[in-house]
Amino acid sequence: EVQLVESGGGLVQTGGSLRLSCAASGFTFADYAIGWFRQAPGKEREGVSCIVSGDGSRYYADSVKGRFTISSDRAKNTVYLQINNLKPGDTAVYYCALAGPYRDYGLVTRLSLNEYEYWGQGTQVTVSS
């Protein structure tokens, strides 16, 4: 059974930083991607970043480039999302999700929600002004 467990969210002030973690288990796909998504109150869920197995290629939404960094520790089967210079607009529930085995590399790296079949329960990030 695939399991994704997020942690690391919390309440931070504007300009602060957080590192979110996504512990993944229960799969043996050779070709997969793990992505981070977020959903703010009253808004649709949007893709933030993903990292692809194999060469570890990383992709980011334009809105977060320069402030968000995705990384992975394969020994721990954990993917991280470092968020710097947090803004109130970053307030959301952050989810990690797994696309595996992925069918369309382009859609996966463009963070298409439908390509990600497995989801974690989310972790709340709240940024105070």
C-alpha cells in the first residue's frame, strides 16, 4: 500500500522559512515523480514542484521559483520542500503526491493533478503578516 505522510507545517511570520517533509513508502515503481501541491481556502489545488526518479530532475511552478526548493533523500524515501521568504499568500494546506508509474512525463512535470494518483493527508502552512 502506497503511503505518503507530510510533516513540517506550522505557523510562521512573513519572511520566515519552513521545510516540509514527505515520507513515502509502499511502492516499487521504477519511473515515478513526487510532487508538492497546495490548496488555499476557497481556491483550487495547484502544483508547486516535483522531482522525478532517475536523474532527479526538478520542476517548479513559476509562482514559486526562487523561493521553493525540492530535494530528496533516497535512503530515507523522503522528499523535502524548503520554503524561504514565506508570504501570506503561501498560506495553504500542502500535499505531497506520487505519480507512478507515470504515463505522461510532460504532464507530470507540469504538475497536472490528474497524473498523481496517490496523495498524502496534507500539512497546514499558515503565514502571518
